[in-house]
Amino acid sequence: MTDVKNLTHEEKVFLAGSIRDLILEDETIAESELDDLDSLSRRIGFDDYEKYLDEFVEKIPDEQAFTTAARKIVRPEAQQVILETLYEIQLHKSLPESESSGVFGKLTALWPATV
């Protein structure tokens, strides 16, 4: 089971923002998505998601900063936790796994050894 307790502070910030970006990919947020996010956050031990999301919004304002932050995440274990979490959300949203323009696709392109 995916667990965020071994992620560094910066990795948690990046995960929080990646989750938000993935949820917003289809430009709508259903109530069920928020419920799923709450459930997922509890299950993976990410109870302070909102705190990390606020920091992400401050530190990573655009696509270039997102890519720069992703490249700084070099631990395969962290990459795996992030990708597993995003993949689970993607499955709930019925987003295509191979969508290269989406958050999941961008990260799998940057972290090919993890996939």
C-alpha cells in the first residue's frame, strides 16, 4: 500500500500539487472526487494534504516550475509513491493512462525508470 510517511517535505509538496493538477485536468470537480480524495488521503497517511497544497501553490506557479520541481525528485521510492497515488486517482476519474499531456504522462516521461 502506498504511504507518504517516508516522503520528504518537498516530495509531499510536489505530491499535493500533482494531485490537485490531476483532479483539475478535466476542468471539473465532482463531489465524489473530493470524497475520493479525502478517503485516499486518510488511507495513505496524507492528512495534512491541504497544508502541502498551499505551499505548492506558493512555490510552483507554472508549468516550468512544475517540471523543475519534478526533476528534483530523484529518489525512485518517492517517484513510485507519487505515481501510484496519481494512477489511483486517474483510475477513479477514468482518465487515459497514456495521456502524455496530463500530469501522469509528464511524470512518467520524466521518471521512466519508475514505470
